Amino acid sequence: MAPSKKKHARNQSYSLPGGFTVLTLQFNSDSAAQHNLYVKEHKVRAEKSSHRPMDRTLFVLNIPPYCSEGIVKELFSQFGPVVSVELMDHPSSLQESGPKLSKFFKPVEKQGFKVGYIVFQKSSCISAAKSHPHNSPLVVCTEQRPVRTGVQKWIHKYTESFIQPENLQEIVDSFMKEYDKRKEEETERQRKEAEKQHEDEEGWVKVTRGAKVKARPHSEAVNKRTLQKEMKKKNRKELLNFYTWQHKNTQKEHIAELRKKFEEDKQKIALLRAQRKFKPY
């Protein structure tokens, strides 16, 4: 039996197989060309995380390259408050948690159409987005929200590629502060575990109060002092065998010690052989 054809009214949404709904996108109000977005409610049972709640996450396909996360957030804010927007090259599971990269060290993004995961504050926003009329396009570029394209976009990206030293230093200091904090917490955790494992024969735990080990601050002065200490140790070691006769005496003592040990081993072997001989009477 052939599927029945449904006539959609001008003020109704346009649905596709697979649960997708079509939203029309228009770059500006004067543009005659339109672009289609395909949206549906994100329902993946394998992802049991609050980062993408199933009842408040909208999955979007065919997002054009000129739409950034900020633009997508503003476009879909007309359906309700948006909590977060995540744009990716292809559908995938949640990204592994790890250290957040600064904007100066992020890999170069691929230029192309993307997929998006939009998390709303309320579940009713999903229904509002899916029921949006097909003949009412979402306008990307407006007077309140200008979007750079073409030469203006590349000039802006080129200008942003220059890193200001003070901004980079601020990021480095923040990273090292977090690193020192993690090292201090790790040292404290290891100390507590060592105290728990230190038990006597009767099962009593001996608790001792030790000095709190702080992480070494990372500064130029501290690094300079550490380098000077290492150089002093190296120079002291080199002065021990500075003269030729000192070096010869050290070698002689080492050879004499090896010979003495060799003779002792020979005597032990001879004694073991004598004990192994068969004595019938």
C-alpha cells in the first residue's frame, strides 16, 4: 500500500522519516537562497550523562560553516533558554574529559558543514523548535547580530592569530597554579594512604603528624637556585679526583678490593667441593 500524501499548511512544520524536522535557514533578510537544517530530539540510551540530557537535547544536522556556536545559540534562543551548544564534524559520543586547551593551542578546525547538540533549559523548548513553521526561516545575519564572511572574516582571523605576551603569560600562570594545586593534593593523598597502611602487629594504626610538603613554586628565582645547587654538587664531585695521583690511588684500591673478593670466592668454592666428596667410612 502506497503511503498517503500529506499536504502541509504554510504555518506548519515539515517532518521527514527518522524523526527529523526541517528548519529553514536564511543568511540575511535580503537573501533569496535558503538552507535546510534537520533537527530531532537526541535520544541515545548509551549516553547516560547530564551533559546531554535526553529530554532537553536537540540534535541538528547540516549546520553551515559560517554558523559558530555563538550564532547557533542565538538562533535557537527564540525557542527557549539555551544552556550549551556543541558543534562537531560528525555525530559522536561525549568527548573525553581532560585538560581544557586555551584558544591559543586548539587544533585548526575543519571548514565544512557540522552537526550540533543544543541543550535547552526546559524540555518544552524541544517541541517549540520542532513545531516551528517551515516557511518562517531563521535569519543568521541581522543588524543586531552581524556575521563576518569573505575577506572580512579572513582579516579578522588573521588579526586574532597574533598572541599578546601578557595574555599568554596569564594563561601559563593559571595552568601552573592548577598544576601545583594538583601536586599538593596528590602528595597529601599519598601521605594519608601511607598512614593507613602503617599498622603494628596488634592492628593498631600509628598516626604521626609530619610536616606538610608543599609543591615547589615554579618561578625563575627558584629554578635559578636549584640550578646553582646542582652545579655545586657537580663541581664537588669533580674535585675529588682532580689530581692524577688521586685517580690512580682510587683505581688501585678498587682493583685490590676485587682481588680480595675473588680470593674469598675461591675459598668458598673449594670448601663446597670438599663437602660434596663421597666418604663411605
